[in-house]
Amino acid sequence: MLMKSSVVKTEITAPSIRYSETQYGRGIRLIGLWIERSRQRRALAKLEDQHLDDIGISRTVAALEINKSFWR
């Protein structure tokens, strides 16, 4: 005697996670921006006065930028 197996198809729908993915993505991008700012400010701090003159920035203006917090 052959038995037929019955297959029950069910759809599982995930709750809407669009909001959390958006917030997560924004957070990741923001952290990346902070890291990039820190990297650029460290590079600016290493420049000699002649190089700062070449890009049109005084040592005083460079110091103001270098001393900013990473989130600003």
C-alpha cells in the first residue's frame, strides 16, 4: 500500500524591518564619516607649513580644524 505524503505550504512573512535596516545603515555610514574625518585631520596635522601654504591654509586654521571633535 502506497502512502501519499501531504505537503503543507506555508508562507512565513518577516515583520517589517525596513525601519531598523535604515537606522542601521545610517549608523554605519555615520561611523564611517567619523573615521574619515579623524583620518583626514591626522593627515592635516602631519603637513608642514609649506604644504599648508600650497593648499591655502594657515597653521592657525589647520589647528582649528585638527582640534575639532570627530563628530563635528
